[in-house]
Amino acid sequence: MSSLHKSKSGQHLAALTTLLIALCAAATAQQAHIKLDPAKTRIEWTLGDVLHTVEGTFQLKSGTISFDPRTGEASGQIVVDPTSGNSGNGMRDSKMKKDVLESSRYPEIVFYPKHVSGYVAGQESSTVQVAGNFTIHGGTHEITLTMPISVKNTGVEAHTKFVVPYEEWGMKNPSTLFLKVEKTVQISISTVGDLQTSAAAHASN
């Protein structure tokens, strides 16, 4: 066999090997799906003023994230009920829902995940970055959440903190003549969910 023929055979073999590897990778690729448990999710908010700090909570309505661990491409939505805002003061909470969040007009606060990075399948703990669109009070804003997560079997726990510059985003500042509050709200979220891959999801059907 001539050296030229051997060279071409080697090129064909290399091309075939590359194709087989690509096909195997595609066949074993699994979509990851996370469904959050509203009963095990705590959403806390903190707003400072000149006298003291006001703290409260919101309730999660639903939460799902689907993503491709290879590309990071993500979809889904995490929905919060703005009418559930509770700081322990009925008058203050009513003002927040009516004048600041305008919850009757904008009944949902939603985060739409678009990209997940830092996730490693089979790793029990890691810190991931989740980029997406945050919709509140009729406006949509791009944010990236940093989330330390821990995974055990199909259970996942995640935590994140971020800041909402509510006044900058078009919401009314609830300050009065005698009470001045900060122009940003600190948000802290702790949640628990169920993690499945596409293969596991099909097997359970």
C-alpha cells in the first residue's frame, strides 16, 4: 500500500472516529430539569430606613428550570406572588402592594432563566450562575444570579441573594416626610427542588 493511500485511509479513520464521538456525545446528552417546591422555598426581603430595617417575605407560586448541561441553554420560569408580601404590618403591606408593586395590575413577579453555567453533572456541590430576565411591575431586566447548590440523589438545594433597585426600575418610593427608606431592596432566596434528567423523566413515564 502506497504512503498516499495510507494517508487517505488514516484521514478517513480519523474522520469516522470524530463522527462516532460526536454521535455518542449527542446520544448520551441529557436535559436537566429542576422543579422547585413552594412549601420549601423561602423568599425574604429587607428594606432599610433611617430608624430601623423592615423585613418581610413573599411566597413562591411555582418554579421550573430546564437546561442543557453542555451548552448551558436554559428555559422555564420562577413565579412569585406579589400579593403575598408580608412584613407583619398590615397597613405597611397594603401600601406596598397597592402603591409600590401595584399587584392588582401586575399580579406576578417572574424570573425567566436563559443560561446556566458552572453546573457539573454528578457533583454534589457547586456554585452556578443563572442568567435570565427578571420581570416586575411591567418591566423586564437582565440579571445573573449566583447560586451555591448541593445535590443528593434527585434532591437539590439552592441559595441566592440579589438587589432590586425598585425606584430605578420605575416603582414608587414609599418614603414619607418623616420616614426615608433606601432605594433598593435586598432579596434572599433559599429553595429545595427535585432534579431529573430527560432519561430519568422518560423512564418514570
